[in-house]
Amino acid sequence: MALTKRKDILDDIVYRLGQISAITTVAKWRDTDAEPFDSSECPAINIKNRDADITHNVSDDEHALPISLEIHTTSRITADDAESLLGDVAGQVESNSTWGGHADGTTVESHGIDTTQTGDTITAAALEIIVHYTTDKGKI
């Protein structure tokens, strides 16, 4: 068991997204400017979490953890293929919104197709989510 609920959630997100048959690689916080995905690793998902907003209650804390799910592919992807990958990722988020029971739920904040190209790879799509979870006071 992880030391924090936050880590448990992130570990489950990596696992669940790795179950998508069309995805070859799932990475966390990969610096794609310095180390872009090689075409053999694509399609790939890069997970980036940001600072959580915390609401302090009398006996517990409510966390809202923003996470970016970037889908990287080769430059040969079509718009239909990018939409399909985005749908696969959104489907995993919808069907696993409590991330192994560690979260209270997940909301989709935004989604879209992007054509930012770095070498032979392209950021095909992105999904922005917020994972909501509760911990004992002072825990993460």
C-alpha cells in the first residue's frame, strides 16, 4: 500500500490507462520536450498532475487533484484515430472514476485534439480531469 491516497490514485490511473489495448506506453511526468516519445512507444499517454486544491473540514480534508492526460502518437495519425483514442481514454476515466475506490469521483474539465508536433511524434489529444478524494485531516 502506498503512503498516500494521492499515490494510490495515481498508481491506479497508470494501471487503468495501461489496460487500453490501443495504448503502447503510459508514463508519468515525462518531459516530452527533452525526451519525446519514440514512434515505437506510441500511442502513448503522459500523465501530469498539478497542485491539489484542499478544503479543510472539521475532521477531514477534501482534495481536488487536477490531472492532464496527454495522448501522443506518430505523425501519421488521422483525426478520426485521435478522436477514437480520446474516446478510449475518456471511457476508462468514466468507468473507473473512483480509481480503485481511493477517490470519491472524477470530473472531466476539458478535452480536445491537438496537433503540436515534436519530431516524429504528435500530441494527438488531451483530457483534463479533476480527481476528488477525502483524507483524514492533514493527510494527502
